[in-house]
Amino acid sequence: MLDADLKTQLKAYLERVTQPIEITASLDDSDKSREMQGLLQDIVSLSDKITLIEHRGGDERTPSFSINRPGGEIALRFAGIPMGHEFTSLVLALLQVGGHPSKLAQDVIEQVRHLDGDYRFETYFSLSCQNCPDVVQALNLMAVLNPKIRHVAIDGALFQDEVDRRQVMSVPTVFLNGETFAQGRMGVEEILARLDTGAVEREARKIDAKPAFDVLVVGGGPAGAAAAIYAARKGIVTGVAAERFGGQVLDTMGIENFISVQETEGPKLAAQLEQHVRQYEVDVMNLQRAEQLIPGELIEVKLASGASLKSRTVILSTGARWRQMHVPGENEYRNKGVAYCPHCDGPLFKGKRVAVIGGGNSGVEAAIDLAGIVAHVTLIEFDSQLRADEVLQRKLRSLPNVKVIVSAQTTEVLGDGQRVTGLVYKDRPSGDAHTVPLEGIFVQIGLLPNTEWLKGVVELSPRGEIIVDDRARPRSPASSRPATARPYRTSRSSSRWVKDPRPR
């Protein structure tokens, strides 16, 4: 099952195991069961601390396997074969069950251990989803730390009937005690914030008590990380407030244009950025969304939690998010057929009809990828021609199960109250409306700046970008002057608002 290189790497990791591990597998005569059996036998052969017990059936989902300590109380199970993006989740589960300590902050570990109640989590993932491992790994670790927490990670493509019955149309989707709990990327801290209702208030009080920073970076993407590192290296008291550290990079499958790195994946790069920032004395405040910017001698940033931060200098590096169509039905059927990540959610639409909205590189690449999974793809482009690179267009037009419609404006998402059933588009030259029956819609029409909270404080373009002068200083909407009365000093990385701290 595992090739020689992967076995060598895994064997090195398993040398860190200090406690016995017991893997119990529920198998049958299917090909997937034989594949899982081969994987587990490879794992057992690499460590004398791991034993394998096989049962014919015995679990509600077969094939599946649990990881525990002999006689232990850890309820951690994989329903599916955790390869692809989830192979790291399997390795971490083995290490953590085997006694290797987590890198999670000690106060967060204690918070998990003190959760009281009965928590039965089920996470649906796909092997091509780069967002799923964060959720699977977080809940696996919580199951290791607290015996009242149980977790099973389920490959939606392997248990398609179950996915259809529970109407899972995006991954990761998490159920808690049989009810929908959350969808999308989450870490331990985010899950705790949902379970421990007092956690947000406690964190807000801690933030309110912080003294003013010399430099406060708002945003935790590559630009924000770079700004924080440059400031901290100069000995400046620096903080970073980010809604999610890593930003849009976390949603990027493959990155091939980061200079000096030939190829990497978004979540991996985001983790490396955070590790780099934390090498310095930077106060990283994750899961904090900025809501208001108040100029003054000390600039104040108010957060959604109710807390406020003050700083002599503020660097704005707020990034962007997926642009929506803003048509009737889009929000109602989001994660019920309307999706924004073809890599993550594509496998859930196997054998079904879908549409891709957008004819740029992202849209055409999405249509090409989806064509290998789904029954049919309809690509809809507003312009009179596709805008993707010609090499991509040639590939797209060579696929027999793809239809391209140009000069078309999507006007409505249709559904039955539970899931998407189609869309309506207007033919722009004629004005005629057309209905396309389908089960999924993948929106690929670009990005929107996260700047709504800055309206009225700094000048924004019609697209929402911050308008800056030749020194990257934002301007007040009321004048052409910078947004505060005092001079600014800026460096050359990212869009920023910086008050000059030098005496005059």
C-alpha cells in the first residue's frame, strides 16, 4: 500500500511513539477493505508498539478503523482510507495516541480537558480537500485529550449514500450529536469557542487589558506576516490581529509562483508563515475580526468580540475573500449545492450535473477538474469570450462533458428548500431567460477586499480597494490629505496606515 519512501518517513515518525497503540479495523470483502487492510498492515510492520485487530463488520461504517491505547478510552476512528491530504491526519493521530505531545498551547489543552458533557463528532471530508485536515486533526486531538469527546472522520466519497441521506454538500461538514455543527475550516480554538460559551468573553477581557502596541498589524496573510516580522526584528512592540491567520492562502490548493519555492500548498505555507512570525516577540491574536478603526493620538481598532486594541501605528493588511454572485438563492443554498472550492467539494458531486460561474483561469481550471468527476459541467461566462489562458481553453473544449455558455448573466439559484436544483441565466444579447437543471454551482468570479469596516474612515475605490498615495498612506474620504493630521512613515510591503512615531 505505502511505497518505500513513504514507509521510511513514517517509520521515522513512529519512533516517537512511547505508548502501545491498538488499531481495531472493521473490514468486509470489498476492494476498499482490502486496501485499508494493506495500509494498516504496513503501519504495524513499522513499529513494535502498534498491534492490529481485525473484525468482519462490527461497526456502523465498514471499512473503518479506530486508534486507541490497550484498555484506553480514546474514541477516534477513520471511516475511509486517510491518504491524500488526510495522511498527515493519520500520522498525527498515531503519534498523539502513542503519547507524543501536541504543540497546542497548554492553556488550550487544559480548556479541552475540562470540557464537560457528551460530544459525539462526525466529520465528512474528501481526500482532495485542503481545508479538511485542520478540522479532522483538531477533533482527533480533542478526542485524545478528553474521553468525553468522540470523533469519526468519514470519507464522503466512500460513503456516498450516507452523504446523500444527510444532505452533505460541502466539506468539511461536522455533525455534533447527530446535528449539523459547522462547515468549513476550523482549528481547536474555533471549535472551543463554539463549545465553551464563555471563551470569547474571557479572550476579550484579556485583549482589553493589553497595553498599546508600537505596531499593530490587522490581517494575518502573507503581507501581514511579513510586516510583523520586519517590525519585530527592529525591536518594535508588535501585535497581529487576524480573523484567521494565513488568510486566503489557506484556501489555495497549489502555489507555484512563490519565488524560491517551486511548489507548495496553501495550508502548508500558512503554517510556515505563522511559525516564522512566532519566532519573534509578536503577540498573535487569532480569530479576531476587526470592525471599526478610530483615528487618534493612539489609533484604536475595535474587534467583533467587543474588545479594543490601541497602537501608535496600524498596518492594514486585510486581504480578500471569495466574490459572490449576489443573486436570489445564493446565500440560501450556500453549502447546499452552492460552493466556492471545486477541489474540496467536487468529489461530493460525483456523477451529477454542475455549473461553474466564471471564465477566467480559476473558472476554466475548476471546470476541467470537475469534468473528471461529475456527469456534466456547464461553464457560464458573463463576457462574450472566455478570459482564461488559451492552453486552458483548448483543454476545456476537448472535454466531451463540458458546455460553455458566454454572454450569460446568472440571475437566480433554484432549489427545493433543501438543495440546489438549477440556475437561471439571462442571455445578454437577447435578454431571454434560460433554466439549467443541475445539482451544484461552483462560483469562481474573483475576490473582494475585506474593507467594509473601513468605509467612512479611509477612501475606498468602487471595488473596495484602499486608495493610497505614493507612500502607501490611505486618505480620508473627506479630503486628499492622509487619514490623520500627523505625518506617516511607511515601508514597502503591503497596504498600510502608519503614523510616524519619531519625535519632532
